[in-house]
Amino acid sequence: MTLAFLNLTWPTFADALALGGIYALMAVGIGLVFGVLRLVNFAYGQLMMAGAFALAYGDQWGLPNWLSILFCFGVVLALSVLMDHLVFRPLRTHSPAVMLVATFAVAFVLQNIALVAWGTYGKTAGSLGVWQAPWDIHGAEIRKIAIIATATAAGCLVLLQLLLTRTRLGLQMRAASMDFRTARILGVRANRVIGGAVILSGLLAATAAVMLSVEQPQISSTWALPETIYVLMGVVLGGLNRPIPATLGGFTIGFAFGLLGGILPSDQSQYLPSFIFAAVIVVLLVRPNGLFTRGGATVERV
Amino acid sequence: MNQARRLPELLAPALLVLATALLSFEVSSYLQAYFLDTLIKVSIVVALYVFIGNSGVLSFGTISFVAVGAWTAGVLTVPESQKKITMPGLSHFLLTHEVGNVASLALAAGVGAAFALAVGLALMRLSGLAAGIATFAVLGITYNVLTYEQSIGPGLNAFSSVPQTTGIWQAAVAGLICVVVAYVYQRTRFGRMLRATREDHAAAAAVGISTYRSRLLAFTLSGALAGFAGGIYVHELPLQVGNLYLDLTFITLAMLVVGGSGSLLGAVVGTLALNGIYSFFSAATNTVDVFGWHLKVPSGTAEIVLGVVMAVVLIVRPSGITGGREFSLPRRRRPVADLEKARVTT
């Protein structure tokens, strides 16, 4: 069974779906923190990079997979909380632009720490490489990681949606991202909501890092940096304010990259980032609030 | 306010640039390279300042204009005989045309301005975060296209055989030109109008100022200066596209923010301060002597220090070292009676 359309085959489609899933996880991680803090976290990719280095060490020390994944989660969570306390909290009252520049600085520092510590070539995280092996599904050879990543992403997003709609913390987070001040007046604790968002965002970063490390096992200081840029574009494309539009935006970018990258010959796909960036500019001009948002909310002033 | 009292606002940054140039003749030729780099960064950061400082809108796009300027000046000044070897994929027009140093810089400024104008026509409607992300997209497109398009430049390779005409003097004069242009612009009514929109969008609109047009003018001017700076840059170093992307964007933005993005003095002070720190730690990768101590650090330390300094300044003093103020001489206090009189007459 094949999809007889251009060069599109089931494996390409599955890979694109998986990439979309990974991007969607990153997008919702960035979107959650933006919702409560109005902070676009450019250092998100560096958080993932730290987690991936943890996986690489787990591989080097010969830890069992579940332990090195746990180690990865621990490192990412610790780093997110640290980042929140050292940089984001003191800057909470500043403009989004100032905070964006601050996360730029954090990203730059983390990237160069990795460069100093592990050099240009970095380390290899190979222990999850078994997931690269294909599964035969009705004659189509689909890599295990494509299925695992898609399923994990879907599972995480469903859990997150339940958390946001069915729990007290979720309700408070949604309230805070709509109107932080009013939420505080009504008794929502700012630090708890922000802490919750940062931890959730860290969990998502670690999950995405595990998945991405299977696709790209060579971990260097710029690992996940291009992906972060694309996801940021995707999040803006979808609409930064709400988790679901942000997720859809991230998924769209990842899916488009995976699909077009698989279909187009390399002399065309090398310009793929340009087309995606251009699409983002067009969307920003036509729908400044994002593609997947309803109604004409107020345009942000300066 | 008379013009004479305003003069220190221009003289302070200009003298700082001049002093840096003069100081560079007192140090070894090895260290002189760092001074040269600092002078070039002054041009880039002032270009950044002209838009970001005056409009208060964040833009990541300026380095793409630097890149376009560098490509223009670089491709056009490589001798024709060399072009066929180093850049065989070049389009026919670029392959057969060659210009001199000054002409290449003027063209770089022109192309930078034209590109900025084209981008600005569409993007200057946006503000805040949307503007930041959109200009980032422009930077991404420029990087992507320059990396792969062999018909307009060397692609991923570094430029080779560009005449190295940028010495201390050319870099210093370029820095001074940028400072003077930025100063003159912010003193004209267009500059003041833009600053008015920065301070209070609604009030500026109420007195008939078009935010869109004021921003577009500043963006174009910033593009011209950035293109010019790119031309200066490529005449100093065999640049490659990787030099003109995220790292340079971050470093120049850090300089502007640390110095104080609200003032021209801040742009220059921030560049000198941060590039001083950066140069010190870069030099320290090959051991420097500090009061008899031999200091040696691993490469990458300079970037870490720079990032930490930037984060700390943002937290402790968000308006930068200068606090966004221009330089002014301490004034003689007028007696209260004079002030009363002045109030009556106005």
C-alpha cells in the first residue's frame, strides 16, 4: 500500500507526523510559559540540549535506558527551575521584548558552556538507537521512532489538555494567561502558577529531547537550535496566547518540514526554511494574532 | 535649547571612537586587531541603534542588512580573474563587474537601504513581539539564501581575495560617519517624531505623526548604515555567512542593550565596554598577563562572560549603563529668581 502522490510514501508521511509531534510538544512548552509570563523562551532549545547531553552521559556510563531518560528529565527540570529563579522572575515586570533578549542571553551562555565543556563535536547519545529499526506494517517499513514519537506526543497533549481543563492548577493557569492581574486579584497565586507552567514546560522539553535525540544522536552545542527557531515561528504562526493554537502551529511547521523535506529534491528543499519564514511573515501581516485563533482580539501595542 | 549646548551629545560618542582609534596605535599589532574589530562593531551597533533606539521596537533584522552589504561589497571588489576561480557559480553580471573600495562601500549602503526599505514597507505595520519575530524571519531567510545561492556570492565558503582595505583609519572614519548620521537624524524632525511615537503611541498619533512612516524612514536609514558597516567588515575579514547570523545578532544587540538602547552614547559606550571584555577574554585564550598573573582560559569563555554580563545588566539596570541618556555637561544652577522670570516670559 503506498500513497501514490508525488514521492509521498507511508514512511515519509509517518516521519513527518513524528516531526510534527515533536515540534508540537516544543510549541506547547513554549506557549505555556508565554501564557503566564509573556515570555518567549528562546533558550528552550538549550534546555533540550542539556537533556540530550544527559542522555549521552547515560549512554557513556552504560545506564539502562529508563535510568538515562530519568536523568535527562532531572537535568532539564533542574535547569528550567534554575532559569526561572535566576533570570525570568527578576524580569517578570519588564516588556516582552526585554525578556526575549534576556532569554537570548541565557541561550547564548548555555550554548557556549556546552562548547567549552564538550567541544565542537559534542557527544553521541546512541543507546536509544534501537528505535531507528523499522516495523513492517502492511508492507510499509515504518521506523519505530516515528510511531513512538507520534504516540508520545498525542498522549502528552491529551494529558496536558486534561490537566488544563480538569484540575485546579489548570484552571488557574488558563485564567492567568487570559488576564494575569485579574487572576491574582481573585486569589490565584502567581508563583504557583508560574512554577507550574515552568515545570510542565520542562517536562515537555525533556520528552521532546528524548524523541529528537533518536533522530539526531550527535549532540553538540547547537543541537535543537534550528528546531527551536522553527518552533518559535510555528508558535507565532498558530497564535502564542493559547495552548491549542500554539500546538497546532508547531505541528504544522514540523509536519510541513518533514513532508516537504521528504518529497522535494535536495536542491529545492535547501530553501525550505526560507519558504517557511516567508509564510510566517505573511501570516503575521494578515493575521497578527495567529492562524488558529478566533475573532479579532486587540493588536498588541508597541 | 541652543545648538552649542547640544554639541557634547555628538562630541562625546565621536571622541570615544577617535580615542579608540588613537589608542590602537599604542598597542602591539596583535592587539590592534581587537581595536579594529571594536571600531567595526561601533558602526554596526550604531546602525542597530538608529532603528531600535529611536523607535523602541525590537528588530533582529539588522544583521541581514549587514550581510547583504558585505555580500555586495565583497563580490564586487574581488578581482575579475579571481572570481572565476573562487566563485564560479556567480551570475554573468557580477562575474564581469568590479569596482573600487569607496564605490563598493557606497553600493553596500545603497543595497542595504533598498533591502531594508522593501522589508520595512511590509513589516513596519507590526510592533512588539510580532515585529521581533517577523524581523527574525527576515534574518533567517537572508541566512538561508546567502548560504545556498552560489550566483550571488561564495555560498557557504568564506570570501577570498577581497582587497583588505579596512585598517584602523577606514574603520574609525566609518564609525564616525555612522555616529554623525545617527546624531543628525535624531536631531531632525523625523527623528523627534519617531521618538515621540516611542514615548507615547497614542499622543503622537493625536498630533498627526504617522508611526508607520517614521519607523519606515528609520528602518531604511538603519539598513543603509548596516549595509555600509557590512562593506567595511568584509574589507577587513574574509567573512563567511556563519559570521553574519545569530552570534553577531546576539553580540551587537547585547552591546546596544548594555550600553543603553535609548541613546547614541549608550550604543557607543556599550560597544566599547562589551567588546573590551570580549577582546580581553578572547586574547586570554592565548594567555594574557594581568599584573604578573598568567591568565589562560578555554575558548568560548568570552561568550559566556558576555552573556552573563548582559543578563545581569538587564536585571539590575534594564535601561543600560547610560540609562538611555546622552552626554551633557554639568550645568550651572540658575538662581530661583531667574527661573521664575523665565517661566513668566514663556
